[in-house]
Amino acid sequence: MNPLNDHRQSLVLGVVIALILAVLVGGFQFNPLGFARWFHIVSGVFWIGLLYYFNAAQTPALAAAAADKGGPGGAGITKYVAPRALFWFRWSALATWLGGAWLLGPKFVSAFTFGAGLDDPTHYFLIIGTGAWLGTIMLFNVWALIWPNQKKILGIKPATDAEKATARKVAGMASRVNFVLSIPMLMCMAAASHGLPFVGR
């Protein structure tokens, strides 16, 4: 069976190839922080990639489909695409946050308190803490606002037409907030190790 014919098998194949490369380059000595960083990045690419897909492609496409009275409509997207995309979206959000917490390890509390009381001349804890808080707000939005309301929109949870209309507004705004917050969040995550875009560290 060709693993490229199935997305789950393709994902597993990618992980296996990455692990083989890690062993070939670094040997058999396990690096927990290196693994945590890799897990955090791959999960984050899944999460943010889907967030950008929803905001830049699917939502505008569904609006265009609704406005096109003679067109095919958006039923195919809402029935087949959205539930699957939302599955990967919500679980990759959780995996990203957990991977980030694992990566921070003993720095977790210092990051979430912006390094209060610590000598932090490079502003590492301020920068990574800002990114961590933005990611935490985004995770909350996914699980507390977007997913519960999407269940009503998609018919997974029974809802009246009025409840569905409210759910569309809440889920849409929460998703758009996450879209906006993702940009400074990604800047902070990269800047913690590699410097801010306009200020040398």
C-alpha cells in the first residue's frame, strides 16, 4: 500500500523520516528539548495553517457561495470539509500549547509572569511570555468559543436558526481575533530566540 494515498499514513511517514534523519545526524542520544521544539513547531504549523485557511479561504468562499443564488452553495464544504478541518484545528491547537509548555519546562512560570523579579537583560521572558499568553488566549478561543459554536453551525449539536446565527457571529469573531493575534504571537515566538524584527537583542 502506498502511504502517499492516505493523509494519516503520509503524516506517519513524515514523522518516521524525520526520526531517521535525527538518528543519522545526532545518533541515538535523545534530546527532550529538541523533540519538544520539533513537536511544538509541527503542531503549530497544523494549527496556524488551518487558522489561515479558515480566515483567508473557507470563510470568504462560503460567503461567496451564499451570495451566488444560482451556484452550488457551500453544503459540500460544511458537510465534508469543515468538520474534518475543525478536528485537526482544535487538536493541533491543544498539541501546540502542550508542546510549548513542555518546551518551556522550568521556565513556564517565569514566562507567564514575564520574568517578574528576574534579571532579564535580553527581555527573553517578556517576549516569550507575551507569545505564550497570546497562544493561551487563542487556545481558549478555539475550545471555549469556536468549537462549541461550530458544533451548532454544522448541526453536530441541535440549535435553532437564531442560535445558529448567533453561533456564526461568535465563532467568526473568535476566529478572526485568533487570526489577528497569531501574527504578533508568531513574531514573539521567533523573536525569543532570534531577535525582534526591528530591534537588535
